[in-house]
Amino acid sequence: MRNSQPVADPDASRPDTVTAALLYLMTHYARTGCPRLALCVSRHMQCLAAHPEASPLVRDICAGLHGDWQQAAAAGHPTAAESRAADGTLH
């Protein structure tokens, strides 16, 4: 009898693949402000923060930003960074 479980794609969980997906999601969130996209961004950041093959810098940044995106998803409005960008403040 054959194993009916799908074979996991080894490239799907590589840090650079997850980072590319994260950039895609963040770009579309910036265009739409969709809270579902913010939740996806939050989950991808959480994944990278715990990824053993991600660099320590990427893990730390994602761990720090994960909560901001989770709040944006829950509130259904732009992140603090986007609010600053809207009023002309970059940092």
C-alpha cells in the first residue's frame, strides 16, 4: 500500500523562500491594508523568528516585528510604520 501523505517540498521552508513570500505579502498589504494579509505577514515573521536556518539578525527582527503585525491584523488598520509613512515620517 502506498503512503498517501504528500511529500513536503524541501524548498518551501527554506529561510529565503519564506522571506520572499513575506516580502510579497507585505507589498500586497501595503496596497490593500487587508487584515488577513497582516495576519499572514505575522505568521511568516513568527516562522522566520523560530527558523533554525535563518540568520540571527533575521530571527531577532522578525521576533520583534511579529507582535506589531499581529496587532495590525487584530485591529484591521495599518501598522505604525505605515501610519508614519502616511504623515511623511520615515523613521
